[in-house]
Amino acid sequence: MNLPDDMTAIEISQPGGPETLTPARRTVPMPGPGQIVIRVAYAGVNRPDVLQRLGAYAPPPGASDLPGLECSGHVAAVGPGVTRWQIGDAVCALLPGGGYAEYVATHADHALPVPQGVTLRAAACLPETAFTVWSNVVMRGKLQAGERFLVHGGSSGIGTTAIQVARALGARVWATAGSDEKCAACAALGAQPINYRTDDFVEALQDEGGADLILDMVGGDYIPRNIRALADDGRLVFIAFLGGPKVELNFAPVMSRRLTITGSTLRPQSDLAKARIADELRRHVWPMVEAGKLRPVMDQEFALADAAAAHRRMEQGDHIGKIVLRVAGED
């Protein structure tokens, strides 16, 4: 293993605004048993990174304190017991943290090969959204062909991925978004867009018989509205609460209409659980990617040193699709 001793990374100097993301020199991680070290080409920027920067989303025990939950690049070192990967392999990976750096360690079973025909830049945008969408829409939400599916935040990285996955599975898709431009982006992916600033998603779905599955990252006052928008026997899956986690709710319709309410967060799950999701992606989602049925929607690229600007872009809420950091960007 010919790893350098140290590297450039972006650390959170203290909880606060984007300006607290500062370049630093850090020791290059060494791979432990079952781990690989990746020389990072690109790192995806995600909403949990912002929450971590604000001090609202602590890394799990043993994880890097550096932000960054996904990346693409090449395997630079393999730990004891790793046989799946060799040094030089092009991979993209789900990370426990540490992606905003030149090198990062992760569990070998949480990495996937860069799909054929996909650039390293685009591949860096796949893991976090693909793991989240597949585990919640399919493994947890049980979406089936022909069902009616509603995703909130349809122009986000999660939303654009969810639209494409659901379409590839044969579902009918609706998506909420907050501008004509964002609605057009959802429509281009095959969703029926609903501008939540001018239209009521509850009415739109009720007119169609209700949603069989809703993927919600908003929460707050959307929670009772989601209940009304569901069809009988419908399922509601939460993955975030951007509008808040608490609301007063009448649960009687949940019983009388046989509704299911569930949800999950990805980062705290066990290594084994994430490995199982990765195996599902390898078997079911990567063929969608290589067939051209799923492609990351790209918003903007920033240099690693400009991570603060990338966070400002995300917090402004104008982005469509994924934001990436160029670390040792090459394709």
C-alpha cells in the first residue's frame, strides 16, 4: 500500500454556517478488516452534510468526523479479508463520513463498481440516493408496477432518482416541486408534476384514486395531508422531516383505511444492513443505470476547496438534482 501520510480534507471547524467548512491537513486513513480506502475523484453533497455542519446530525460511533456520505474514485488500498476489490478498481461507495477528502475509508461491501457508461462525476451521485430510494421505495415501501406513487421534493437528488426508479418499475408517478422550472425537470423524467405553491397534491392524488405509496422528506403539516392523499391500503414512508417531525394527527383513518406508516434513516443502520442494500442495488438498480433508465440529474460542480459555496447552493434551494465536489476529478 503506497498511501501518502497526509491529505487535504474539509473539516467542520465548529457548528454553524457554510463558512465553518475549512480546508485542513489530515492523516490518510488506513483500511481496517473488511475495509477499502478510496482515492476520491468526486464527492456528492447531501442534505445530511448540511445538518452535520449545523451540529444537528452527529456521525455514528467510529465514523469520520469529516462530512461526506458518498464518493467515486479508485481503490487505493484494501484491508484484511477483502477479496472483492483490487487496487485501481473504479468504484462509487456509500460512506459513514469522510467524503470531503482526498482519501476515505469505507466498508468494502458498501462499494459498487462504477456502472458501464457512467462517468466518475456522475457515479459520485449514485450511492446515497440509490441506497435511500431503493431501500425505502422498494424494500420498505413495496412499490409494484401499475401503482400510483407520489414523491415530495421531486427535483432533489432523492426525488429525481425516485422518479426514475419508480418509472423503471412500471409505476405511475407524481412529484411535488416548488417552481415551474423544477416541475419541468420532474416532467422530463416521466412524473406528473404538482407545483405545491399553486396546486394541492391531496386533490391531485384523490382525483386519481389516491396514492398507493408516498415518499416524504418534508413532514410537518404534510403529514396529515399525506394521510388524506393515500388510497386505501396505502403506504407512507418518511426519510426526513425538513418541515419538522411533530404534528397533531388523527390516527383513526390509519385503522379504518388500513394504512401503513413507516420510515428509515440510512446512516445509523448496521454495516450488514447496508451491505444487503448494496447487493440489491447491484442486482436490480445497476442494470437500470447501464440500460439508461436511471441517470443522476446533475446540478453544479464545485472544487473541494469551495465546499462552502456548494453548501450555500444547497441551502438556497434552487438546485435541481445533485451537487458534487471535484476532488481529484477525472473521467
